[in-house]
Amino acid sequence: MVVRLTTTPISARYGKGWATQLLQEVAALRVHFSPGRRKMQVSAAFLFLRLATFAPAQWIEKNSHDENSFDGHVVHRHIDFAESQTNNSAIIDLALFSTKSCKLRVIDNANGAPMSDEMRRTNCIAGINGGYFDPNFAPLGLRIIDGKVTSRLTRGRLMRGVLASDNAIHVFRVAEFSVRRKPTAAIECGPFLVDLAKPVRGLEAMRAARRTFAATGSGDRAALGFCSDTTLANLARILAGPLGDFKIQRALNLDGGSSSAFWFRRNGENAFAIPEEKTVRDFVGVIAK
């Protein structure tokens, strides 16, 4: 009997619960060995350890650079990533800031203006697109603009969290959030990507698309971000790793695909921009306190 070892990453071959399944398969092999061929038996533990050395692919930072906003309150961090053992790559653009000097503003876009116009009109330093909306261009889920609730909290498969801004910036689970906190800005979206500094399990792993997200780190640091085409599962894995000196504790996915957009004001009217590919209903901007 020939036992073939494969160099395919275990997690890719077996999926969830691969360790249990592998041990079961190795244990099954022992049933077919005759007593006269005991020396050919393969220890389940030995084979398990051998195969476990083929670690799943990891996302590795290839290069990055930072630039300051016109007022020095926000840092634009551009990071190129590559996945080991595959040809996959991804680009992350972050607007990093301190909640001591900045807060968030949710901007209604009922008239369908381009994001770059709305960012300048509302004196934002940086921003991304916001939450989901229906075919009639009505917002889906909670929205709080300038302290006023303009759309109610809802429940849904994707609506897992709330990004909220008051004296600090928070990413809440829906069950954790209460309007009694009286945030000046909030938007509901999802799914959750990172929690307790670890990637959330069970995220969609097949469809690659542009993504945007909001994240909080340790201390008073927070970020709005954009990622080039990738799956939700891969985005969670990337964000759970180090992004330079920024370590994410929680991250929430916002509306992605053709809605995804990122804007950062360098100096004067000069801006770095990744425009949306279709009209979106709202934006989340960073403004100085």
C-alpha cells in the first residue's frame, strides 16, 4: 500500500475541521494493514505532524509608504501584499488617525454626487463610501447623521455591526450597540472582519471584489480603508496581521464592489482618490475635532 504525501496546504485540501478529518483518514489506513506488514504501518501522529508542516499560505507585506494629510491629522498608508505559496496579491490603502484629534462624519448623498465633491464640500480630510442601499436608492440599516437617526437599525445576514463616533470611535456588534450612547455619527453594515485581533471565521472565500472597511486599534487609533480585489476571508486575514505599526482589534466591512471608494486630501486641492464605479448613497468621512 502506498501512502502519498501531498504538498497542497492542508487547510486548502480538507477545509474546515481538517485536523479531525485527517486523523480519521489516517486511522482508517491502519485497518487495511495485515499483521505481517506491521512495519509498514504509519503512525497517525507521525503523519499528522508531517502534513502539518505544510502551513497554509500567509499574507506578507512587500512594501509600503506613508504620507501626511495637508493638516497632519491623518496618515495615508499604502501597502502592497503578496500571499505565500500562491500568485495572489492585494493592495491596502488606509486613512490612519487618532480619535483625540479626529472624528467621523456620515454624509448623506441623496443627490448622487461624486465622492470627491462631497469630501471637499464637507471639509473632510479622508473618507470612504458608506453602507448598503436598496434598488430605490434608500439606505439600509442604521444611519446617524449629526446626532440624528435618519434610518433605523435592522437585522440581516450581512448587517452584523455598527461603526459609531462620539468622543471616541467604536466598532460594535449589533447586539452591543445602543442609541442611548448618543453618537454624533453611526452607520450599520457588515459582516465583521476582525474581532479580538483575529480574523472572523466562516467568511465568503470565493468571490473577489473591491472592499472598504472601518477599523479600530489599540489606544486611540482608528482607520478607514480600501482593498483591491479580494475575498472577504482573505481581507480578514490581511487585516488581522500587522499593517505597519497599526494592529487592528476590530474591523467591519462596508459596502464593497462597485460602491468601493477612497479619498485622501494631501495638500491644497491635491487628493489621492480611488473613485466609486457607481453612485452610492452615503459616505463616511474623517474630520478634525
